[in-house]
Amino acid sequence: MTEIPPAPDRVDPPYRDGERAAVEAWLDYHRATLLTKCAGLTPEQLGERSVPPSGLSLRGLVRHMTEVEQGWFQQVLDGADVPDLYSSTDDRDGDFDGVGRDGDEPGTAVGPELAAFADACARSREVAAGFGSLDELSRGRTSRSREQVSVRWVFLHMIEEYARHNGHADLLRERIDGVTGD
């Protein structure tokens, strides 16, 4: 099978930036980190599970972060009615499971999933650019608390979400082929 294309260059966030530029740079850094953990692997390797009973895989993390991007930027910040790509009411963990609504299996081509991830990140940047201040409140509400959140909160939450899952990705990658790194 074909290997995944190289990841984008990761750019270290500036040391003396304003708050908005800093959170945007850190989020982009973490997005690139996830793709770096996937770079050079085959679709089968991306679908390899961690240690039972966990079904976690790099492919599942990419799918999950695609839905997280959509959820926080499009659904909550923008208030758009955008359906999840992989999860459903019948399968809340459809993103992590690595089997989508179309029944694709972990060893199949991942190009569409990587494209969906890239599209979700691009759309997130567009939505965020539509807010002039980190203090502005979302147009939509969170699914759990039904609260509006600030743009700042979304950026900080996304950085936290990526940092946590990039740690998972680092361990998964090391298990697959021994590659480690930040």
C-alpha cells in the first residue's frame, strides 16, 4: 500500500507574539504535529490498534480531530448545523473506531480522511478569522452545557485537545515503527 505523504513543516510559534497570533500559531503547530506522527506510514500502519482493550489508532486520532475541529469551530463558534463525518447517535465513537459510516476498514485508503482533516482545519481558520476578538462569544452553544463560549476558550481547548492526543500519537507511532520525537 501507499505511504502517507510527508507532513507539512512545523513552524515553532513565535516567542514574542500577541495573544491572538500566539494561540493561532500554537494550534497550527499541533495540527502539523499530528500529521507528522502519521507521515511515512501505510494505511495499514495508521489503522494499527494500540494495546487491548483500547482500539486507539493514528487513523482514529485523525478522524477524531477532524470531528473536533468541525465541532468547536463550525458547530459551536459559527453555530452551523454540520453533521459529524464518522460518529453517529448509534456509534458515538465512530471516529476513534476507524470504521466510517461507509464501512471503510482501517487498512483502506486514507486520502479522503486526510483531505477531510485538511478541509476541517482550513474551515476552522476561516471561522476564527470571522471573529475580531478572542473575547467574542460563540454563535452556537456547547453540546454538554448548552453554554456559549469565547473564541479564546475554543482556541485554548483545541490546543489542549491536540496536546493530549499528540501524546497518544507519539506512543502509537513508537509502537508501530520505533519513531519518536516531539
